[in-house]
Amino acid sequence: MSRESYAVLQQKIEKEIQKLQKQAEALKAKQRTPAIKDIVRKMREYEITPDEIAKAFSKTKTSRKGVATTNNQKPRGTVPPKYRDPETGTTWTGRGKAPRWITEAEAKGLPRNNFLIKTNNE
């Protein structure tokens, strides 16, 4: 394939991409119109103001997993370690997947409680 034919082919592909993007935008606009009309109808039916919608919209956000969460939720802080490996001193909070040293010890028949970190309250 010559360099010139590559450039021509690339231009054709880019034009096709632009054409398809315009079609996608038109389809999206066509589908949005009835949804917007339905929202406005329900707002009038329930006497909801745009300010109320804006306030409610700012109170919720979508997490990375697509789940709506409120801004009132407090972020989780760090958790102190609950278990310690006596050989290496490595610690684990007890949350999430157990580290290899815990699973290997449990496979040998040692209970997880053997690795609990003693606190001053105990």
C-alpha cells in the first residue's frame, strides 16, 4: 500500500466516523425529547420546581460502580490493624481478602485468633 493511498483511505474512514457520530447525536437527541417532556410533565403534576431538582441533583452523585450515593456519607477512615504476623511483623486489619500468612497458618490448623494484636484494654 502506497503512502498516498493510505492517506486517502484514512480520510475516507475519518469522514465515515464523522457521519456516524452525527447520526448518533441525532438519535440521542430524538430519544431525549420524549424523556424531557415526560420529566416536565411530572414536575408540573407534582409541582416540583427546577430549584428542587437542582438541589436534589447536587445531593447525590454516582460512584465509580454506578450506584447513587449522598454527599452526607462520611468517608471511611483508616482502620487499625487487628492481626500481626509474629515472624515478619506484617499486619492486617481483618478487612478484605486475608493475606497469605493468615491463610497458610489456617491451612496448618492454627486459629486466626492466635494472630490478634493485644490492645491496652485487654
